[in-house]
Amino acid sequence: MTVTQAPGAGRVRRWAVVGAGMAGLTCARALYDAGQAVVVFDKARGPGGRVSTRRTPDGAFDHGAQVMVARHAPFQQQLADWAAAGLVAPWAPRPGPPAAGDASAAPGGWVGVPRMSAVTRALSVGLEARWGTRVASLGGRAGAWRLTSDVGVDLGHFDGVLVAVPAPQAAPLLAAVPALRSRAAGVIMQPCWTALVHLPAGWVSPWDAAQPAAGPLAWIARQASRPGRGPAPGWVLQATPGWSEAHLEATPASVAAALVATFRAQTGAPAPRWAVAHRWRYASVAADPHRLQCPPAAGGGPAPGEDAAAAWDRAAQIGVCGDWLLGPTVEDAWRSGRALAAAVLAGLNAG
């Protein structure tokens, strides 16, 4: 995906992109492809955000966003381009139920190949990135913003700053633009606890994924059913926002035990060889009826227009993007990053 800069655009500027999830990388990629200088910062050890994969000695687990579904033509084309490059493939899981009358059909979509993180890693190729770096503050003015890390390290000067992290983390970085800060500060986000479960070899399941209608689990998926994965008997269990909120500060061990107990009760699965839990503290917007980890409900209606997809203050040269501005899906994050890049480049073209 590229957002082309028109001939006659202004000088090359240096941009800091804070956050290397789908929104941030989409924005950074578009600016880089248009000839701009971009540096990406992220607290993680690599790209992806919630479009990520956890690697273990017993196989990889897609423990964040589970599928990609396109509702709009631009993202449909993007998925087609990624498919042609071998980065994604369609996934049509055999639906549950894991317990009689206690599940809805599990919707499919597109997944990264050989893991979800394939797409975000491809977007990051060629970009200058500072991994393991948490941006704590920015000071200065338009054209001369200075970023500082959480341990006091000067991260350099930039013409503009593009913030692509969850709303609660974005708000403190947007102090120079009160309207943007207020917008981010007003967003309440919910967590999602995820369990990675490795079962003994030999247990056969007649289904691949399910969305239980009741109980702590919102999503269950068999990793080996996803294209390009190996045969390892790994499962991903994702809890509902309500259950995750109620157990926000629980230990990972206790969360894994609770989610595995529910999983076994619903499916008859044997005791796992091991299970670990990961907490996504900011997984979805509280007011949104959809859940980040699951595809949107069929017939859910169109998403907001591109004018709502990102926020850009041209005078300050500060912008913000992220799925929290649009909705819970990978497509929403992609659309938001793309919209912010387009606004930045339009401003450069305007002189």
C-alpha cells in the first residue's frame, strides 16, 4: 500500500511515528514510500502491536488480532496485494460449538502466513526503527519537536510527530494540541486476557474455532487449522472484555488456569502440557459492541468515513491514528494509518 506524494511537494521532512502496530506501520510505510524520512518507535522488541505472534519451542501462537476482514474496497485490494506476495491466505475454520447450544459460528477471514506478524513485518522492511523504546514525552514546537524516552534518553528532533498507540497512552503525548489530547483522553479502553495452550499430541477436535455465547471465553481457535502453520496442538483462548476487566490485575498463572478450566469443560480437551497467559491492557474501546480479537458481526454496517479515521493538526505537525478512532478490526487500524499519511502528504503538497 502506498499513498503517492504529488510532484512539487515540499521538502523532505523527518517524522517520528510512535507505535508500530498496524496503524503506525501503515502510516510510516506510506510516508516512507512517498520519500519522507521516518523513524518508528515502539516499546516492544519488534513490529506488530496486536497483529502479532508469540513464538515458543512448541510452535507459534497468534495471540492478538485473529483475522483480517475487508468491508471496504481499498482494504480488499490491499489483501489481494498481500495475498499475491504470499503474506496472507484465506482461513475458513470449521465452527464449534464447544458446548451444545453455547456458541455461535466462528467467522473466518484472512490470516498472515506463516503467522499473523508476517504482514506487519513486511510493512516495517526498510524503515528506521527503535525497538524497545518507550516515548514518554515530546517538547518543542512544530518543525522542532524533541522526543524523550521513559528513561530520560533524548531521542532526537523531528519536524512532526505521528502518534499511533492506544488512546490512554496517546493522550499524554498530545499535550501540545489540546483538542487531540481531549479526544484521546475521552476514550475508555478495555483489556483482553489471552491464554496460549499446548495440548498433548493425539487429541482430535472436530472444529477449529468458536465464539462462545456465555462464560469467560469470547474466542477459541486451533492454531494448526490456520494456513501455513505446523501440526503442533496449540490453541488460543481469548477472554471477554468484562471478564478481563474483572481480572485485570490477576496473575498470568491464575488467568491461564481459569481459562483452561473453562476450555476443558466446554470441549472435553485433556489437561494441557503447558499454558501461559498474556494481557492486552488496551484491546478495545469500551463503547464498541465488537471485540478486537474477533471479526465484526456479519451485516454490522459500514464504518465511519475516512474523515473520522485519523486526526491531524497541520499547524502543530502532530497527528494521531489507531483502531480506537474507527473500530476494532485490523482494517480499521489500516484505514486510520492510511488516512493520517494522506493528510500529512496533502499538507506538504499544499505548501
